[in-house]
Amino acid sequence: MAALLCISLCFPAVVEAQTRAERDAQAERRSYIASTRPKRIETYLRKENISDEEVREIQDAARSVLPEAIVNIAGVTSECPCEEGPECSAQVWVVGHEPGDTVGLMFSRIAGHWGIGLVQGWWLRYDEWRASRPSWGNRAEWIAWRNAQEALFAAFPSCGIE
């Protein structure tokens, strides 16, 4: 009888502690992810100036995201966050100006080519997901939207060290 009483009283506390720990870990991960939103980097620039070929490659990559934009390319840094992977050798902040809108994007040089990096690509998908928020009235759509959120957060690029 005492064992049954202990199980009935202790088990919910263990489950609650595990659930609390999972929620805390999830909140910590989301806080970290929020800190990775791309922005202009204020750090040392790489030694060599950006080449004409790199400018053309960045402009072409920018057109894939901002087809009508006039782009402004900032200085190139030789540092990449670990989430971009070991083949990332440089990053540059690009601002695209379209009528009525200005968008900043981080481009990464990965495996010798400029393009939208892993983190910036994730944030573009996040912004798209967030814009697709359904109305409160449709429970099935709301649940699907929240499930898509969980899948999106699970797909955030990692450094390989968890």
C-alpha cells in the first residue's frame, strides 16, 4: 500500500520535473535562435577587397530573393558563425532597396560560392511561416501551423555540438 501511495504521489512530480526541464531547454534554444537573426556585422573586414567577380555573384544571388532590388553590398568579413558550417569562409551584409521596402540579408561564401547561408535561409523560412499565421477560428489550421513551427525550430542549423 505504501509503495502504491509513493508511486501515485511521486510519479506526477517526476513527470512535471521532466516537463519543466524540457520547457526550460526549449526556451533556452529559442532564445539562442532569436539571437542569431542576421544583421550587419560590426567586426574586422577581411584583408582583400571584394572582387568584381564576387560582386556579380552576390548580385545574382540577391536577385534570386529580391528580383527587382537595387543592392548595396557592405564590407566582407572573414568570419562565419559555426551554424554556417566548416566550408563558410566569409560573410557580407547586403541591403536590397525596392519601391516601398528595404530588406537586409546576410550572404555567406560557402564552398567558394556566394549565396544565402544556412542561418539566413532558416530566417527567411521563419518569416514566411510567421506570415502564414492562421486565424484563431480554425483549430485544425492552427494546430498544423504550430506543428510547422516545431518542425522549423528542429531544423535550425546546429554547430554539431549539442
